[in-house]
Amino acid sequence: MLKSFLPPMKISLNTQIFLGALAGVVFGITLGHSALPSALCRHFLFGFDILGKIFINLLKMIMIPLVFSSITAGIANLKNSPQSGRIWPTLIFYSLTTTALAAITGLTAMNLIKPGVGLDIHLFKESMSSFQPNSISIGDSFRHFVDTIFMNPLAAMSQNNILAVVVFAVFLGIALVVLDKKSQTVLNLVNELFEITMTIVRWIMRLAPWGIMGLITNLIAQQNVQLLFVLSKYILVVVSTTLFHGLITLPIILWLITKISPLKFFFAMKEALITAFSTSSSTATLPVSLRCITENLKIDKHIARFVLPVGAILNMDGTAMYEAMAALFVANLCGAHLSLVSEIIVVLTAMTASIGAPGIPSAGMVTMILVLQSVGLPAQAVAILIAIDRPLDTIRTVVNVEGDCIGACVVQKIVSTASPID
Ligand code: ASP
């Protein structure tokens, strides 16, 4: 009834998401840093937290069926394309190059500006002494990697082990190609499963403005402003260097190889980028990135279905850059000087650690220990980094997702002679 009194107003989902993010910023500042009674604030924050959790959990709910059907169908449907053999090498070459570029840019910025030098590490003594890092050697990580990569697919799915699901999906996709007509029924089934999951994604996205508002409100309200202030020089260097990679380096690569205008790219992908910012999870953002890249940017769906999920695991420019920068920050804090060889080791371990990090919030903090230990820095220093990780994770996840999407455009351009979009 009320509807008939109101003028018809249709706000696009993009605008709603943008408004949700903006409202999150306003509510976050108001609830976290105002003189409102704290009990009232807690109740509001609880409500926002639930909103955010519902959204992120719905995305997680659909993630495994989506990754599984997307990769299997992506590989199986590419069987008729003569260039399909070039997808893997192109993707791997692109990932390694951009990840290395990111880590090297991060190290260069830290060497030039040197944040952390002169800061008193004793300020953080208490949090560092109560933090118990698990010591991980490269050998241990490799053993763990081998243990988790090949798994019973049902166990992998129930444990949300996305890497093992990807590996099984690749095997299944190749088997479908080899069996060709004999496995047509299963291929149809997987294609249908993919369409079903994307329909559910469309429903979930209707909640995105609310979920994003809830996530951003909590993110801003719960920041320890004092700590952010003490570490502000480091935070500024991290934010500006990550933005440099996301707004200059990656768009130049996109334009040089595909001739797609970066503005057009950002406009088409903005829903995915805002979702990455608010969820800090590139795998939870996957359903949204897949939808934006195929519907708005018209990238071949078979390429996108394969490249994005694999990229979400292998290609994490933001994480590699952050891990390299954080290692140098810890060295500066401790007054340690890293030689050129140590810095090269930092770049290589940061790249490896970023490949090993799952696309979930603060995953980079777990693999960070590996980078610190590789050059003899104290793993306890992760305690300092964790305290300020939530805001920094937002933009590195955006760059991770952006890198995957640009990867899909680059792969499409290289494997086909036709331009992805006109
Ligand atoms: N949150 C990041 C992602 O999901 C991973 C990390 O660097 O912590 O891509």
C-alpha cells in the first residue's frame, strides 16, 4: 500500500552499494569515535556486525560450489579452442611478473622512506611477549602444502580447502576434455551447476549494500586510533605504495596489452572492488568478480571461469607487496640492516608466501612469519602487524582482486587475436 504513495524510484545496485559503503563510513565514525553512550553503541555495532556476517557467510556458502563448477566447466568448455593450451603459461607468467613487480616496488618504497627507523620497539613489548608464533620452516610449509593440495574432494569441500578443490576441479575438467562425448552428461550437469550458483550469487548481491554497510561500520568503529597514529608513517607508505601498484602499474599493464581503458575497467569492476574492500577476502569476492567481468566487461566466460578462481589463489600482488614491506618495517624497528641478498630473499619468500596465502581476511599474517624467519627477523613482531592489519588488509585485497581481473583480460587478449571488448 505504501508503495502506491511513494514516487517510483529505481536506484541501481551499483549506486546502492556505493551508498551502503558511504553510510558505513559515517556510522563507523559516529559509533566508534563519538560521545554516544557505550551500551547503545555496542547494540548498534552488534546489529551491524550481524548484517556484515550474513552477507559474508552467504558469499562463503556459495564459494565452493562456484569454484568447483567454474573451473571444471571453464576447462571442459575450452576444449574446442585451439589456443586453450596457452592459458596456463600466460596466467603463470602474468602472475609471477606482476607479483614480483609488486614486491620489488614495496621494497623500494620502504628503502627510500624507511618508516619504523627510530620508533621504540619497546612500545610493543607487551603485545609481542604475549604472542606465540608457530615456527614454520620452508620445508615444513612445503610438506603442509603437499598434504593439503591433494585431498578427497568431499573432505576438501567440507573443510573449505579451496586449493584442493581447485586441483580436483582441474583434474575433472581435463578428464571431461579427454572423454569428450562420453562424458557429455556430466559436463551438462557441471554447466548447469555453474548457472545455478550464479543465480544464487545474483540474489546474494541484493543484500550487498546492507552487508557492506555493516562490515565497513564495524571496521571503522573498532580501530585503535592511537596505535594507527603511532604507526601512521608506515601505514601511509603502505597505503600509497599499494595504491601506486593498483592505480598506476596494473592499469598500465592492462592498457598496454589489451588496450582496455583503465577507467572503463574500474567502472565495470567497481562492485567487485568495493566487495573486496569490505570483506577483505578475495575468495569471498570471487562470485562478484566473476559476475562483473563477464557481464560488464564481456570477458569470455570460459576464460574468466578458469582464470579468476585460479588467480584468486596464485596471484596476490597486494599480499606479496605487503609482506615484503612489513618485513622491512620490522627490520627497521629492530635496527637490523638487511643486505641485498636478504632483500632478494624477502622478495622471493614474500612471493611464495602470497601464493600460499588463502584469499581470506588476514591470511597474509599467517604466511608473514615465513618471510620474517627467512631473514632471521623475530616472528613475534607479527603481533604489531596484526594489531593494524584489518584496515591494511582492505586495500591489499582490492589490489589482489584487481590483479586477478586484469589477469583475465590479459589472458583473453593473448590467447585470442580478437580484442576482449570494443
Ligand atoms: N585478505 C587477502 C585476500 O583475501 C589475503 C591477505 O593478504 O591477507 O586476498
